[in-house]
Amino acid sequence: MDIDKLVAEQFSGSIDAKQQAAAAMSANIARAAALICDRLEAGNKILACGNGGSAADAQHFSAELLNRFETERRPLPAVALTTDTSTLTAIANDYSFAEIFAKQVSALGSRHDLLLAISTSGNSDNVLAAIRSAHERDMQVVAMTGRDGGLIAAALRDKDIELRVPHDRTARIQEVHLLTIHALCAVVDAHFA
């Protein structure tokens, strides 16, 4: 095994995926950033959810809004639905794991709030249920997906925005999702600075 070559391939693969994503996704990322700024400017909040690495991304996004990304600005209302272990385990135990985000969206979401739904496969049952719950509350959705967009792509409405990474590898999709979050946060910082 050539470890140096393996490491170099990770970097070159990530660079290639990001260049493809820049060409395919930039316009939709700008639309999503404008929507997020609009909702926050109007006094609404952002709810974010995902599983595994996507849960970490939801928390990362929420932290960047509540605190700041790179520019001093006022704190902005964002909630990661992935962090309250008592709530998550109670819902999963009493109902099902598929409901862990949907019940929180029903309780915390209001009309004109926004759901940031993250799933590399686009097929996460609990993220899909959260999207349905958001639609019931007249919330728009920004969905971050990969591959072919999965079931989530089919569940989105006309006013929702899908940020689909044009790649099949989970690691590359996650890397582009993180970069996308940073792009969204850069626009938010510039808007509210």
C-alpha cells in the first residue's frame, strides 16, 4: 500500500468533486442563501436536521448562525434538531426513529420558518418525515442531498430548493455539504454585518 498516494488521492478527489459542484450548484446555493437571509430578516428561524455526519453539519450550521461565521453580526435564530438526546430518545422509544425530527418541526416550526434538511443519500426516512412536517406548517425547505437526490428530491415542492451534490461517494458529498454550509454562512454574515 502506498500511503502517500492514498492521501494524495483523497485531496485530488475532493478538489475534483468541489469543482464539479461549483459548476452545478452555485446558482442554487445563491438562491438558498437569499432565502435564508430573507427568512431571518423577517424574524423567522431556521431548523436543521440530518443523521451522522449530516447531524454534525446541521449543528455546525446552527452554531455559525447563532454565534457568527467570520464576521461580527447579531446572533440569528437557528436550532439543530439533532442535539437534545432526551427528546431524540423519547421520540424514538415512544414512537419511532423516523419521527425524531418531524415531531420537533411540528412543535418548534412556524409558518415562514425554514427547514435545512441534510441527507447525503436523499433517502433518510426521518429527514423525509421532517420535510413533510415542515410542509404541513407552511415552511419552505432547503434540502442538501447527493447522488440522484433520492426520495427527498421527489418530496420537495416548487418553492423548496435542493442543493444536490453531483457525486456518488458519501465522503465527497459530505465535503461539498460542508463547503456549501460555509458559502451560505458567508452570505448570511455579509447580509447581517
